[in-house]
Amino acid sequence: MTALAPLATLSRRRFQLTARTPRELLVPLVTPMLFALVIAPALKEALHTGAAYEAFVAVGTVGLLVPLNTMFSGLGVIVDRENGAQRELLAAPVPRAFLVLGNLTVALAVTAFQIVALILFALARGIHFNASAAGVGWFTAAAVLFAIGMYGTAETLANRVPKQEEYIARVPAIAIVPWFLAGALFPITALPGFLTWVARFLPLTHGLALMRYGLLGDASGLEHIWRMSNATAMAALSLGVVAVFAAALTAVSIRVFARAALR
Amino acid sequence: MIEVQELRKVYPGGVEAVKGIDFEVAPGEIFGLLGPNGAGKSTTIGMLTTTIRPSGGTARVGGFDVAESPLAARRVSSVVFQEAVVDRTLSGRANLELHARLWRVAPRVARERIAELSGALGIAELLDRPVGGYSGGERRRLEIARSLVSEPRVVFLDEPTVGLDPRIRHELLEVIGRLSSGSDLTILLTTHYLDEAERLCDRVAVMHEGRIVALDRPQRLRHALGRELVELRVRDDLPATLAVLRAHGIAAEDAFAVGSTLTLPLRDVSAGEAIATINDLGVASAISAREPTLDDVYLRLTGDRLAPAA
């Protein structure tokens, strides 16, 4: 057995628990489905925009899907602590970080499933993506790193609040408010000046700009952030921002979990 | 197998839950930590199972320091928690298999152990049902089976029978009693049920307000109070009555009182003689004689009653 075998065991356990709670899979899927199938076409109609705007919004919807799904996954941490086997896992001869990472791998897998579903809905709706292999790579890297960072946020919050109710009350501020500021529905330059500056510091802004660069070949989001002309350099910088966000929040979440577990 | 020296725990806010305790548990021994809620039993188990960080002192489980080598200490031990700690939506078998994999038990060995333990604990028929549908006793049996799947050298049982009805509790005590017979399995259990400690434990440590106030075999702790004792409800002033009884050689230095009830361990007089003398003195409204219990030991040491009869 390898040193990572316990991590695989913990991931498998989380997957078994998630599979027995279909709402964890399906509820976060409802919102992006609504966006892709109903709201994006309606916006296009009402705002007299073109197919490009539908594609813009479809990618923007990923920026809502990832936080919603990872925050839902964080609820599992509280359920584990209140009514599950968390204490048994804490008494197991595995590093405590594995407990966080085991949950993270399943949150990532579920999120990936939902993003693929969203893209398929969009394609079925006739939305056109203009992605090269490298573009898919940028998109995937941005989505994965942003999801890791958001799961770190969810795990940290779950270990800081005592009850599910308090956790859920904080979800809108963490998952939804940044989405409105990060250029999901309109470019960040359309925001009032100081909010444009705020948006430039949000990991989601960088993630969405990267995803659009990768999937639509549109570097305007990156230009609005960096005001540079070299798209690859801007993409690399934004990827760095999202990577730092992922690494920092993962480290924080492991530390907070370990401290909460070891009284 | 378990060595504890000067172990302390001070929680944030300054509450000192464990105040420098020392004890050792030999291989194959069943050792009880006895005390009321708040005595420091669960905190002690938490430190030994590495879920609570000690503030001072040392503790070794299976030869491994819990602070310096927590993974190694956890590898040789298992815990049965006071409350249900299971994945309720998973089957009993999935819960057992999870434990086996985390403790690195080879799959074939795990299958054999699960079959053997589930048969021995009478849960074989339930194993493929979700644990959420188990009764309290069934779930507790499952948790005991789970703790043994990895063939640990030490099992910690934190209040293993609390909340169970008397029949299930009786059955479970039999199961626990059988666990260590003929094996080197060391068991440390906490309880506030006196009969449980007397029935199961080779030795008990009585805890009170974070300290161990007595540690010995249950029988020897009881016999330290003499072979019999007399309990009387005092009619008037308790100190004055005690002085009278001392003057007549009925009460010794180890007499103790709770409210208006005076308990007199007897050494040099029989219960019959003591009762006759007390009746002649007319100082008691009710008198009875009985053998000492661990409750009396605890009362003598702390001035508090340990627990209502289970």
C-alpha cells in the first residue's frame, strides 16, 4: 500500500456519502441549467446582444457553479462533525490534512462533472465555443485552481462556524456577491471605478477572465485587469493569482481543521 | 501499555480539566477511569487518543508518545466514543471496511475479521443495512466491532454503555468482559457506573476535579473502608452526634457525612453491636448496615456522591 492509500480511502468514503445525498449533486446543477437554458437566452433577447454574449454568460455561469458547489460540499464537513464519523477519522492513523484533501478531491470531481454538464447544456443550446487544446488547458487550470481555492474557503468556514444555519447564512456573501462583481455578466469596466479596482483583486475575476481566454479566445477580461497587450503573459499572471488563492486557502483550511480537531 | 505521567490539560479560558495525573496500565489489563461528569475522564481519553493536546506531562500508548508520535499511537489503538460516531447513511459493513482500510488491514484479513467479529457480537445479520436504522445497542456493538477490526493493542471505551437500556447494557458488559479474556488486549474505559467498574475492571482510578484521588483494585478500595459500614440519618446536630459516636468507639476518623446522613466504616465492632449502641444513644432516625461500595469510597474521598444506581 502506498502512503496515499488512506487519501484514496477517505475520498472513496466522501464519494459514497455524496452519492447517497443526490441533492449535493443536483441542486447546484439547477442554477447553471437555468442560466444556460433560460436566463442567457432571455438576456440576449432583452439586451439585443448576440451569440457572443450567450457564450460570455455561459462561461460566467461557471463562476457561480464552482462557488455554489464547493460551498455545498463544505456542508458535509459540518454534518460529519455533528452526526457523522469525523471523530473516528480523527482517531485514525492518517495525517489530518488527508481528511481535508479527501473531501477536496470529491468536491473537485463533482464540480468537474457539473462544469462538463453546463458546457454540454450550452452546446446543446447552440452556444459556440472557440477553444484550442491550449485554450482548454487554460480553462481547465483556471477552473480547477479556483475550485480548490473555493473549497478551501468552504472547509475553513465549516470549521469556524458551529452550526449549519450559520454556515448557510454566510454562503451568499462568499459565493454570490463576488460573482456580480467579477465580470460574470458584464465586463468589470462597466462597474463604478472603485468597484472595478475591487474586482481586480477578486480571484474569481482572474478565473473568469482566464476561462474566457481559454474557451472563447477572448482576452478582453485579462486586459481589463492587467492593461497589458501580451495575452499569454496576462494569462500566466492571472493563473498565478488563482494558484496562490488555491494554495493559500488550502493551507489555511488544513490549518483551521487541524486546530479545530485538536482541542 | 499505557503510561501517563504528570498529564495536564488547561483549556483556553483557564479551566484546568486534568491536573497532573499519573497511572500505568499493563498489557491485557482492563483499567477504569471512574468519576462523575466533569471529573476529567473524557479529557484524559481525548489526550490519549490525540484529539486533545496535553498542556503538560507525557502519555505513551503502546510505547509511543502521543504528542511526539501521534500517528504511531493511533495505529496501535482504537476508540469507542461516548456518542454514536458512525456514517449513518452507509452500511455497517462499509463502516467496518473503512476502519480496516484506514488502519491498513489487508483486505483478506479484514474480510475474515469482519465476519468473525460481526458473528461474535451478534450483528452479522445487520451488516448490509444502513447504520441509521440500527438500535442504540446494535450501533454500539457495531462500534465495538469496528474498534477491534484492526486488532489494536489498546482500546479506549468512553462511557460505553451510557444511554442504553438495562438489558442491552448487561449484554454489552458481557461482550466487553470477553474482549480481553485470554488476550493481550488492553482496555481503558471511562464510566460513572459503579457496578460497571466493579464488574469489568482489574483496577480503577477514581477521578475528582481533574485529579486521581484513589487507584487500586475495586475490591481493595472497598475493603479499605472495612468489611461493613453503618449508615444513619442523624436526628440533631451532626458534628455533636459524630463526637458522641467517636466517644463510644463506633465512629473512626474515616466516618463521613453527606447532608444529614452519616456513614461509619466499621473496623473494631460488628454492625449488630454498632446499631445496638446507636439505638441506645437515640441519635438516629434511621439506621442500616451494608457492605462498602465504590460509591462509599468516592464519597469518603471527595464528599460527593458518585452517581445514582445505574
